[in-house]
Amino acid sequence: MIILGIDPGIAIVGYGAVHYDGHTFTPLEYGAITTPAGNKLTDRLRDIYESVGILIEKHKPDAFSIEELFFNTNVTTAISVAHGRGVCLLAASILNVPIFEYTPLQVKQAVCGYGRADKKQVQRMVTSMLRLNATPKPDDVADALAIAMCHGYSAKYQNFIQKDGI
């Protein structure tokens, strides 16, 4: 199964494409889509939409996993991130890729075994589990890979339940 994980944003959208065979994750491509702060919002959204579409066309993922929006205090930031998240979802929807959404707690639980793990723990686990030589940078990239891995584990668990009738 090929999974495209997305950590949505407006300035930086982390992405990670992985292959998961039910036991092992293999990274296919990972990086960040960046948009300059000085550009108009509409231009930034178009760039994100087009870039995500290119990634989908390139990797032909079986699943598109994305982090659910979570924010504490800065509503302005949350709104711009929501715009970016929306165009990512739109790209996957238009290209008929099944979409799966996960909370930060679910991602941390899946990758670290602890839903309150900090960013460094997530980064270490992603680096180790994907057998990478260095921690993916910026942080959004490691988060996107973790989101993809979360879906792999979740899909495996769901298949187990369906197969065994639990």
C-alpha cells in the first residue's frame, strides 16, 4: 500500500510518501511544499493545490492521510492553515484518492505508543522506523511521515478486525 501523508499548513506543507507492506515502511519521497509569506493567499493556495496534485499523480497513493486541524490560541493562524488543509483535501478528492484524517494524539499514539509524545520523540521514531540517515527537516516533514505511518498501522488494525470479525 502506498500512503501519502500530509501535515497541512500555508507557509509549509510537509509531505511523505511511504510504501507499507503490513510489516515495514519504506520511504518513497518526502519534503516540504513552501509558499512565500509575501504572496497573495490565493496564489499560495493554488501552489499548494497544484503541488499536492503532482505528488498524487506521481505516487498514485492508495490512501491520503492528513492531520486534523488542531489549534490552541491563534485563530488567525488556524484559519490560514485550514485554507491550506482544504486545498490538500480538494486535490485528493478530485483525484479520487481515499482520504483518512487523524488527530495529533492518534498520530503520536501510533508512532510512539504514547499520545502525549513530544516532537523530538516523534522525529526519533520516524527516523528510526524508516531507517533514515538524518531527521527529516523541517519538522513538518517528519510529521507528515508520521501521519502516513499512522494510517498504515490503522489500516492494518482495521483489516485485522474485519478479517477476524472482532
